[in-house]
Amino acid sequence: KAKGAITETAVAFAPEMDAEITYRHMLEMALRDAIAGGAIDVFYQPLVDVSGKRVLGVEALARWTDATLGPISPDIFIPLAEETGLIQSIGEHVLDRAIRDAKAWSGISVAVNVSASQIHHGDVVEVVRQALEASQFPAERLEIEITESVLLADEKRANEQMRGLQALGVKVALDDFGTGYSSLQYLRRFGFDKLKIDRSFLDGAGEPPESSVILASIIRLGQDLDLTIVAEGVETREQQRWLQAAGCDQLQGYLFSRPLPVAQMTEFIASRQIASAVAS
Ligand code: C2E
Ligand code: MG
Ligand code: MG
Ligand code: MG
């Protein structure tokens, strides 16, 4: 039955594949225009302490709204940018904007995502060094987020680039932890500063069995390796309480704030600073 289903699907999809290629091509052209026209925007999502009261950092997230197509998710345009080489210019743009915007948020770090292809086909260390210099931004307040896929492609180069970033004073975070392959091995082998646990692990947080057990052991391992541990995708108070008790250092998720445009993030940070000053 399964075999027949596959054949049927393949036949049925054949004409649609042309349409899909045309759509992709159109999307690529639109993305090129957006980059050239400076239409790639940067939003910021806060990383807060476990009490949820203090903003410790922000993550920069690329946003694209096309005039005719409407908003396009990063889950669509980032992979497209990676496949077409456009990720290099998007990456530089996001980095520049992020450190310029974050300059006003004193004491708060800014995290920028870097794709595997940027590490393997570009010189991320040099790009970061120049961006920091041009903006006179303190390296200690910049974090670079990479995923396990970076380590898979070319371990030697990944290691060199990571060390290069850390030599500048920049922190390196392992993003979406737990979604890749031999995660635990990588954690020991590479000297990350920070561990961001993928939000898929949170489904079970606060509800007893299996996933809480796995989550708890990931947190414990992170602590043993002296990493700053972040939980991504925190959406409920129950999750927050559980993560706080389990020993997480930082939390990120819709419970605290969705990603916001720069002006709104400035307000968000200001309001939290006032709130914590009053509270203390
Ligand atoms: P990521 O780096 O893991 O970023 C976190 C994603 O989770 C963001 O999705 C954020 O909006 C979403 N998120 C945050 N809190 C919650 C929550 O409580 N619940 C749920 N359901 N989602 C939450 P976004 O902005 O759509 O970005 C998706 C991915 O695209 C990012 O995942 C990152 O891998 C990539 N990306 C975004 N901007 C850039 C960029 O400038 N450069 C590169 N290379 N990749 C980027
Ligand atoms: Mg990230
Ligand atoms: Mg992530
Ligand atoms: Mg992700």
C-alpha cells in the first residue's frame, strides 16, 4: 500500500513541481530586491533572568515583508538565502543593524544567528571583527548563535572560526540544542559559552514523565560544563517555574515577549528596568 501511495504522489506532484520551481525563483528574485533595497528588517526578542523580571540580552531575528507577497517567515527565506548564497549579505546586514541598535541598550547583550554556510564559505571572524570596530561595540556584549549543523559539515573549520570569535571576546552559543545528532559529544568537544535548549523539549516541562527527565539531565550536563543555559520557547508560567527550579540561567519565549521592532524593544527594556528598580 505504501509503495503505491508513493508512486501516486510522485505522479500527482509532477506538474506542481514546475510551479514550485517558478515560485522559488520568484521568491529568490524578490529576496534579492529586498536585500538590495534594505528591506530586510531586524526584530529583537528578550532573554530574561529566571524571575522573568530582568532583561539580560536580546536575540536579533531577521524579518521580511514583501510588498505583494506579504510577510515571509525566516523558516522560508533563511534556507533559501543559504542555498543561493544570499545569506552572506543578510548575515552582515543583521549583524550591523543589531550591534548599532544594541549600542543604546547598555549592559544588555545581543545575539546574532549565523548559518553553517556563513562559517564554511565566508570569514565570519573577519566580518564580526570589522563590524565591531566600525560600531565601536564591545565584543563582550555580542553573542553568535550557531546550530549543530555547523559542526557537522567541517569540524576543523567550525572549531577555528569558533576560537577566532572567542579570541575577539565574542561569546558563542549552541542554538536549538537537542534537534541534531550527537549533541552530547559536541558539547564536550567544542568550547561553547552558552547552551540554548530547543523549544521542543519544553512540551513536557512541568508535566511529569519522560521529556522532563531528559530536559533535567541536559540542564545538569550544561551546568557541569559551566555553560550558561537558556530555555527557548517558554510560553507558560508552569514552564517558567519548572525551569527556574531545574537551574536554567535564562529564559526566552512568548511568555515574556514576542520579537519586537527596535523602538518597541527600547521601550520594553526601559519599562523592565524601571520595574526592577521599583521592586528592589
Ligand atoms: P532561532 O534562532 O532558534 O530563533 C528562535 C525562534 O523561535 C524565532 O523564530 C522566534 O520568533 C521563535 N520563538 C521565540 N519564542 C517562542 C515561543 O515562545 N514559542 C514559539 N512557538 N516560538 C518562539 P523566527 O524569528 O521565525 O526565526 C526562525 C529561525 O530562523 C531562527 O531560529 C533562526 O534559525 C533563523 N533566523 C532568523 N533570523 C536569522 C538571521 O538573521 N540569520 C540566520 N542565519 N538565521 C536566522
Ligand atoms: Mg537563534
Ligand atoms: Mg533557537
Ligand atoms: Mg530555530
